[in-house]
Amino acid sequence: MTPQSSFMVLATVDPRREAELRRLLASMNRAPGVVDPLNSLVAFGRLERLHFARFAILDDGTLDDIAAYGLPRVDYPVYLVLLGDVDGPAETFLAEMAYAAGGGLHRIFSHCKDYAPDLDLLRWLRARSVAPAANYVNWVGRTVVQIREEEALRQAMEGFIQENSGSLLVMTPRVARETLRQFVALEQQSGRIPLTPSAPTSLRWRLRDFLNLVGVPMLLLIFLPLLVLYLPFFVIQLRRRERSDPVIAPRVAPAQNRLLASLEDHDVTNQFTAMGSLKPGWFRRLTIAAVLAAIDYTARHIFNRGRLARVTTIHFARWVFLDGGKRVIFASNYDGSLESYMDDFINKVAFGLNVVFSNGIGYPRTNWLVLDGAKDEQPFKEFLRRHQLPTQVWYSANPGLTALDRKRNSLIREGLERESMSDSEILEWLQLF
């Protein structure tokens, strides 16, 4: 198995060159929201381990919200972020990308501060890499190559079924499956349907994963007495803040809505980039740090086979702390429209939205951390849309394929490669086509 990882490079934009940078990033697209995968700057389509990538300019339009707490506005810099999700180690992928697209990356990042044309690009990228506080992968081990090969397999098999529907319909399910297996075997021998075997899982990754699996619960057990002692104080502080924290969720300006909408729904999968400031004080910072640590652990060891809690439409997602833990960026790749994406979360895991995003300034009022909040649907949607940022360049390696499509294709391959199946299993497998 080849596990997935993520990278994120964060650089401060030179304000004198921001407009020029925006024009340069726009040149990578065929149309707003539609990247040219073989563009002359960073040809994402030639990077075979890359699932998703994006360039986004992080210009937070909600910095004045801190005034609701009687505190002065902090003028954080505008950032340029390059982030992506890849097969295998992100460290080696950065080296591959710097080698393959060094010229384009030089041109793009030359619009940032502390950049010089004669510097070591890879070292500069690594120095500005930021690790996520929590990371989610829809299906750990499913590679770009596997996704493409399994989609090609499905298409070939469905073509064969359509061409031979008359004879297949009169066969028993077991004979029909064997006929399909023989067809695929011949196609593989001719090289028309490659099915690459999974690579062995690296010992280093397995060891780190095991240590994380057992180490985190052990630490919790060690600190459990202190956590129990702190719980009453936590509840008192939480309820006091929940009653007094201001809600800031005005309607988003129509022009901003139109801009964001112009970058969405060009494919069955969309991107989402949002950022915001945490409510002031250590209480909220520690709360969200603990929540994200829990999300990262469960996403790593529990929700790694097609779903995040009850949500099945997310391919990759991450939460990253910025500016000394005072702000957070959330980035995801998901199926469907933004409206359906928000409804999915509200209806299935509203409590999860609350425990994370209620630590941000302006979030709809929660009770006991998990109640209400996102259930106040319209203010929640306005809050989320208000914090959403345009993604200037977004790349998807496998457009047109939802997370459920990918799962179906993997099930088709698994059923094809199994030596034996019961009659009921064969019927279930045939229904995948």
C-alpha cells in the first residue's frame, strides 16, 4: 500500500506585486475555475503522484471582526499558498515538483517577499512548508494510478457488457462473472488494461502509524486524572463564553457570491478554501488544538475508508494553524455543490462542525459546544461563505469521478480478482455495472 500525504507551502506576497501575481495565476487557467493541467508554469498533469493541488491567495476579509471583542485589528500579511495531496512522502514530491516545474515556480514565488532568483528553490519551499493540525484522506492507499486504471477497467468491462448483453443475460451469474474475468485476462495480456499491483507498505510508515495508534491513547491515560480535574473549569469557561461570544454572520455581498460561484461546479468535484481568526484567548486555542488532534487521530485510524464520520463526499481535507495559532485555514476537495456540501454536514455531523468552527470569531451560537450552532442553518451558511476565499488555481487529477465512483471501481476490481465468491456476492458484484 502507498499511503497518501499532503504538502503546503506558505509565502508572504509582496503587496507591490499582488496584482501581477493574480494575473500570472489566472494565466494557468483555461477559464475561471478551470485549470490547464499542462500549463506552461506548473504542469500539474505531468506529476503522476498528485491527486489535487491549488494556488490560493489568502487575503482575509474578516480581520475587522476582532473589534467585537474590543481589540484592535491586526493587519496580517496576504499569503500565497501552494498545497496538494500526493501518493507517498510529500518531501520527495516537493523535490520532483521543483525539478519538473522549477522555472514556473520561480516565476510565481518571485512575487513573494524574501525570494531571490538565485536561491535554492527546493530548500526555500521546504523552509516554508507548514504541517496540518489535522488531515483527512478519503481512502488511504488508493493511488492516482489505481484510480485511473480502475476507471479504465470499468469502462472496458461496461463496453464488453453492452456489446454482449444478449448472451450475458441468459448466463447464470457465475458463468457471466467467469466470462467477464476471461475478457479482462485477455485484455491484460494484450496490454490494453493494465492493473498495477499495490506496492508494499514502507516499514517506516507502518512503524510511525503504529506508534501514533498506541501512543496517543497512552498519553491520554497518563493525563486523564488532570483532564478530569480540569473538566468542571472547562465547562464553566465554555458556558460563559458561549453566552457572550458575538455572532457575526451578515449576508455575503452579491459580488463576492458571484465570484466564488464562478469558480465552482465545473466538475462533479469542487474545491473549498476558507480561513478565519480564532476567538481571543488561550481557552479557544487549546480547545481547537485538542479537537483537531482528535480529528487527525480518528481520520488516520478510523475514518480512512471512504467516510469522515457519516460524510462520504470528501476526497481530502486539512486544517492548518497560521500566525502563531491565531488563525486557521481549512481546505477540502469534495463532491457536489457547495450547498449540498454544507447540507450534508449540517444534517449528518452538525456537532462536528460546532466543536471545530465554533472556536472561530463570529460563529453562530452553540450550547455545550456540540448543540445548535450549525443547526441555525442560514447564519451558518452565511458565516461559512463569508470566510471562503477564491482559489486562483485548482487541479484535480481525475475529473468526473466522485468518491463513490472510485469506491465502486475498486469493488469491481476486487470482485474480479477474488478467486471465489458466493452466489449472493456475485449478484451484488454484477449490480455494480
